[in-house]
Amino acid sequence: MADFFWFSDAQWARIEPLLPTDSRGRDRVDDRRVLSGIVHALKNGGRWADCPREVYGPKKTLYNRFVRWAERGIWDGIFSALAGAEDTPDRLFIDSTCIKVHRCAGGGKGGPWFMVSTAPKGGATANSTPSAMAKAGRSSCC
């Protein structure tokens, strides 16, 4: 498990009391396993498919838990509680200079949209400006 993210016992002791316990229906998948998988996905570019099923469980479970808890504001509570603990400021700003994007993200519906260059091609000039070559080529004697 050296290459995979996993919450330590100390980290989990701080997180576990913040998790919702109002589940209905089927038994929930182990929260520690799922949350470790979510963090693993976020650390590695946000690709749910990159989370090994045998370590973190099904990618659909990771995604569903992430989205449902985001809608309910549970992540905000977890981040606030963890950011304000042990001499840590209550707000942290995170910046990333590398964001992975899907290879098809270059355009919307219909594929990528290529910008049309407004620069003149070759030696051509804009249509509204008379060409110096055209003036020089004309003879006034005929």
C-alpha cells in the first residue's frame, strides 16, 4: 500500500466523528476505505477510474459518496474541523499549477473548435488597405 493513500489511525480518529450516521437501506461500504479512495483520486488528478478497486472499492461508490456529501455540505464541515485543529489556521488556500484534463476536453459538442487566425496569410494584406505592390505594378503611360 505504499503508493496508495490511506488515512492514519490519528487522522481517522479526528475524521470519524464528523461523518453522517443516518444511512438507510443496505449496509454502507467502509467509510475509511471510501474516503481514502476519494483522497487518492483527488491527489492524482481527480480520475475515479485510477483508483484500484481492490484497495478502495468500486469507483462508482467513490464518486457517489463524494457527490452526495458535497450536496449535503458534509465536506465543508470536515474541512473546517480539520483545518482549524492544532495550531492550524481556520482557512487554507491551495493552488495547483497542473490540472489534468480529459483528452476530449478541447471543445464542446461537435469536437474541438479551431480559432480562425485574423493575421494575413503569406504576404497578403487586409482587403481594406490598398496594396503597395498593386500600385507599383500599374503603369500610367498606357
